[in-house]
Amino acid sequence: YDVFHKTARLEVGETVRVVSQQGNPPDLYLTVSTTARGPNTPGEHGIRLNWIGSLRARVYNNGDEANMAFGDAVASGTEVVLYISRVTDTEYAVGYFAGTYGEGELAGISIPGTAGRDLYIGVEDYNSKSSFDNLQVISLADIPVIDSFTATPPFLHEPGNITLAWSAQNAVETTLNGEVVTGTSAVRMLKEPTRFSLVAMGRSGIAVSRTLYVSPMVDPRFPAEAKSLPVDSGRKRNLWPPKHIRRMEEERTTLLEAISVLPQRQPRPLSSRLGYHSRFEEGVVIDGALPSQIDFKWNGAPWLDSVALAPAFHARGQGAYAFPKRFRIELRDAETSAFETVVDWMDEDFPDPGPYPVFFAAINQRASEVRVTIPQVARESDMAYSALGEIYVLRQRSDGSTGDSMVQWGRRHVEVTATNPFSFPPLWDLDYLHDGLTGLGFPLSDEKVESKDLMIIFEDGECPEEIVLLLDLGDVREIGRIDFWPAAPPAGLAFPSFGFPDNITVALSRDPDFETAKRLDVANRPGNMIGETLASVAAGAYKARYLRVTIKGLGEHQGKRILGLGEILLTEFEEPLSINCKVTAQGIPDADLDQLPRLVDGCSWQRRILSQGEWVKGLAKRRPLDRRLAVVEGELDRARAAWRKTLQRAAVSGSSVVLLGLVLGIVLQRRRQHRILDRLKWRIARDLHDDVGSNLGSISLVAERLEQDVDSDEAREDLMDLTLLAREASASLRDVVWVIDRTTIRLPELIHQLMDRAQRVLTDVELSVETPNDCPDAIVSLTFKRHLIMFFKEVVHNCARHAKATEVRISVSVESQQLCVRVADNGCGFDISAQRDGWGVDSMRKRSEELGGTMAIDSRPGQGTTVELAVPLAALLKNLDDQYKTSN
């Protein structure tokens, strides 16, 4: 090497400009080192940059090299500016500006331990040639410096404002994502993970930038953050039920839309490898007992994106089992070896997550160790213990996105220790805490996609002894893990491993002939199963282009062999390598070869396969949405049921009102008809009284005058009969008018009417009337009224026409619950035993029988006649009212 053919000393805050020349060889490097010997020297630190093609950097720490790529191609003649800025008191970062082809820091590449030391920049190549000229040191006052760039993220899943703050020096203009900003802070709305780029432009035209990748916070890392969250008390209930139901339906739709883009949630409790369990003593709880500490240590200091805790599940339990009420998560700084707390719930209980993981995002720090501290807190069973199903320590990728879980890198790369673990295989052990096995279900999206799984049914005699699948990745890649997904069972059958083969063997190779290959057995055993349904095998970062899968032992259904696979997924650090790669097969019927692309489409069970970080984070984000959805659906069901009852009651009430209205209408119509009939009856009665009654009175007067004028006894007797008939007709007419004028007739009124009739008909005799003082004031039935009036009319008529009496005594009494009517005269009398015509005795007797009473007649010729009627009150009256005393 011709190391540092041209060199310049680069102070902190200074910048070097280099111009790319025509004909630069591909082996030409620009180097930055702590000494002039170069960064590839053991014990030294530095960066070697190759400016040919795309911008590539080789980082050396104590002689160890790591390759990383940045930016775009640098064209010939482009001015390249290399600068150094302060990160901490003991660490400085190198940045670059290559015209319009790219700018920024070298994405986390820094040279540690340079405080108070010089940095050297130079050119080296394999042929001891230099093609870079004009190395120039710029004035410190012309160099823009961004001292800090931080963000305060919002909480949980709701869109929220974040505050971006920075400190910049020597900048004439500062832009944030291309927008010119002033001051030292800005507020932006954050709805999803977003990259923010801050660029400071100096007077010399040099620009420097810093980039932040900010994600909304999922779970609060400190109690103070939780208390600052808005309390979701639900929407205010609207008094009008349909409007309230409509609002709840709208909220339900919004929640379902938000959930649909998050991972599928179908917990599958495990029967083994449940996770980590702390020690416990039955019946004894000791305050201040030493807490449980779980430590994860790495070589180096990778960027940490987030930490997630998954609860433990078991088949007999419901929800999370013994999730820690209190805990703390700390990171150890690689330089200072000091622990920094990033999550602290030691003084207050963490809200119970239920069957969901918790996710602490936006940590964005380097760490060589992660420590989880869990104090012994008493539970309801009066024992102190805790359990976790899995811990995810998720790395941050170079682009700022969430990467893989570093705790699953294996024993060679990660050291895992705990102070007091409880080991009880195959259920509980410390190794089960970072084996990738949880009861959270498949890492799938909830939204369905247009994709199907491979499902081949072999007809009789078609199934070969083995089936070979060949995957071509296109170029050599480092393969870390191979996952074999089961196919979705047909028709929704409850067989999650329907058609999954009994034996799978894989081989990895760089050449298609597999002369040099790494062979792995992926037998369907619990140690290789995720959720006991997903087979997975580690490939150890083996470099290969081709994957050969040999399948034997197909399952049988209804006498036919079946092969069902959802996906064959090759990954390294959660980066998928096999998506849409070329797939060929041997032993598959030609008619089914078109199904082979289904094995590498990144989907299974008609859903997209998610990375581990996206899956766990999405499940944590579902927690408040699922809980709110349950509340909304419960309230919606209650509101709908209440509204249905209200409508039913309203329908019944409405029907009752309608029915009542009909009945009322009918009643009113009948009453109207009755009033019309009553008015008609009253008009007829008035007409009869005024017209017929007047005429009858005139007839009676004329007959009485004629009696005095005629000499013939026969004619006088006829006139007397005519006068009597006229008086009786007039009395009957008054009876008719009286009956019409009353809706009900009571017994005292009826007796009074009978006496009035007797006085009008018996005008030529001395009449004495006696009525009872205690007469029941009861309503008289129509039958009783008719028979009594007609009976009494016949008796009075006989007195007036046949008896020739001068005295008549009428008495009415109530004795022994009987009504007694007695009429006695001093007339001519008659022989009761003799048959007589015209007296109506038989008619009176029949009427007395129909009334349920008895009639007695006492008469002798020349000694008058006495007629007595006795009727039981129980047979005569409808009902007895209070006794009414009358003076009649």
C-alpha cells in the first residue's frame, strides 16, 4: 500500500474538500484515521471510503472490518466534502457532501476515542498512485455543525404532535424535510413512523445533516407518561337512541378499519416451552426480597430500537399468566459501562396488558447490554412470583426502521443470565424466554390478500416417495433462518397442520449441483416449531444461493396423499430473502406446477407474513383498540336491544291507542246514535203527549158532557165506557212518555207512577193510597216494570169498569224481602169460583207467575173485592242499593 500519499491533518470541526478525477481506479480509497498509519492497522480506528461506484465505507476498529454502503454513485469531477463533528465528548462522527448526489452523516459510523487527538485524511491505492488533488482545509467558521437533534414522540396509537429540537452552529439556513425553519424547535404531526432530516447550510456552501426516525409510542415507558395520556371515557351518550346507535356504529366501523391494518390476533396457548418463571416460596412473601434480574449481553454496541415483553400463556389459563406488575428496563452504555433507565415502572403497577404484548418504542440508543429488573411482588395467592413468555430486544436498522430481535442471535453472540430463574422443563426455563416461541399465534396481518397456499392432492398412484423443491435466490446471500409455514386447511377445518409433511430436509449451496452444501433436518418436532404449527430451522448465516427442500411422509385424507405448504421463507436478521424467487420442483404433477409461486409470495393463510418487530408492535397497538371495540359492541348491543324494546312498546302502545280510538269511536258513534234516537223518542213522546193526549182529553170531556145530555141508559153506559177508555188511554200515554224520558227506572219512581195512574183513572171514587216509608232504591228490570204496570193497570181497570165501587184503598209495602201490592174496593164483588169473561183474572195470574210471585183474590158478591200481589225482591230487582226512605 501507498498509505497517505497526500495527507492533511483534520481538526474537529474542520472540513476537507476532494475532487474526483477522471480515471480514478476502483482500488483508490480515501481514508480517515486516528494516526497516519491508516485505519487497517491493528489497535487503531478509522474509516476507509471507496468513491468509485456507489459510496461505500469500510469501518475499522482494532483492525476489524465491516462493510456498509451509503449514498449514490459519485460522478467524475464531483466535489466531495468530508467533515467531522462532535457526537459526545469522546466520540466524533464523519459526514460527507457529494454535490447533488448525496449528503449526511455516515449513518452511525463514528471514530471513538478521539478526544484531544488528531485525525488524518489521505489517499491510498494498491499501485501507489494518487489521483486526488487539492486537499484543502476550510475555516472552522465556515463549517455548519449540528450539535443535537432530538424528538419527543406522541403516545399510543392516536395521531399526535411531536416536538423536534436541535442545536446548530455556523448555519446560514436550516431546513427540516426540505422546509426552511427558524429557531431551535418545531412541532409536527406524527401519524406513522416518519423520517425527519435536518440540514444546516454554511457560508461556504457546505451542508451537514442529521436524521431522526421517529415512531409513535405504543406503551408508556414511565408512569408520568401514562398519567399525561387522555382518558378515554367513551363518547357522550345522545338522548335520542337512533342517533346514539348511529354514532356507535360509526365508531365501531372506525375501530374495525384501524384494526384491519394491524396483525391478526389468534392466541394459541402452548403445551410446552411456556417461557421464564421466577422462583417462589409457597405461603411466604418477603418484602424487600432481592429482585429478579435478566441480562442480555452482546459483543459491540448495536443500535436499540425498542423492547417488547410478551406474557406467558398456558392451555388452562385465561389471558396473561403472572405478568410482572412492576419492572425496570436499563441499557448499558458501551463506552461508560453505566446503566441508563429507559423504562421504569418500579413505583407503580403497570396496567395489566391481558393477552397482548407490551411494546416500548423509540428508544434509539446504542447498548451493549439490556437488563430487566422485576421485584418480587405478592399476588392474590399470597406468593411472590412472575413470568414472561418472551422478551424481544429489537435492533434498529441503518434506515431507522425496526429490525430483528437480537436476543435470538444464539449463544455465540448473546449471553443471557438471570438471578433466580425457576427451571421446570419442558414448561419453564430461561432458554424459553428468547426462543421465539409464544402463544400469540401466527405473525400475520389481519387484512386478507388475494393469495392462496399450495395445496396438492395426489390421485392414487401419483404420489412419489419424495418431492424435491428448488429455490433460486438469484445471488449468494447469508441465510439465517428458514421457516416452513403450514397451509390453511380447506373449508375452515380445525386442522392447522393439514397436509404438512412429516419429514423435511433442506440443503443450502452456492452452486446448483450442490457439490458443496450445508444440510439441515427440519423434522416436525417441538424444538423447531413456533406456536407448535410453524417449523423453523437456523442456518447460521450460511452463504448460499440455492435451497433444496426434500419432502417425505405426506399425510393421508380419504385415501389420498396431500401436500400443504403456506410459505417457505428464508431470512437473515428478519430481512426476507426468498420473496418472489424462482421455484422449481420434482415429483409435482404438471397440473399443479402453477402453484409453486405461492411458496414465495410472502403470504400465508391469505394474509401477509409480518416481520417480528412489526408483528409484536402491531399486537400491542391492537390492545386498546380491541378493548374499546368490545365496549362499543357491548354498548351497541344494549342500545339496539333497548331501542327494539322501545319500538315494541311503542307499537303495542300505538296499537292500544288505535284500538282504544276505534272503541272510543264506536262508543261515541253509538252514543251519538243513542242521542239521535233519544231525541227522536222525546220528539215522538212530546208529539203523542201534545197531540194524542190533547185529543184523548177532549174525547173524555165530550163524553162526560154527553152523559148528562142523553136520556137512554144504554147510551149513557156507552159514554161512560168511552170516558173510561179515554182516561186509561191518557194514563197509558203518560206512562209511555214517562218511560221514554228515563234511561233507568227505580222502584220508588215506579210505585209513584202507579199511584198517579190510579188517581187519573179512578176519578169517580174515593181513593186512598199508602206507600212504604222504607222502599229499596233499586233499578227495576224491564220485565218487572212491564208486568207490574200491566198487572196494576188490569186491577185499576176492573175497579173502574166492573166493581161500581165508591171507595178504593191501595197500599204498597215491603215485608220479609217481598214487595206486596194490595188493592181493595167496596164494589159489587163477584163469585171467584164462577167463570167470568172480561175481568182478566187469568192474565193477572200469569203475570204474577212470570214475576216469580203470588196473587191472591178475595171477593164475594155484594161485599167488594181485594187483590194482593206478593213478589220476592231478589227476583224483581237487578241489585239492591242503599235503602232509600221516601215519603211517598
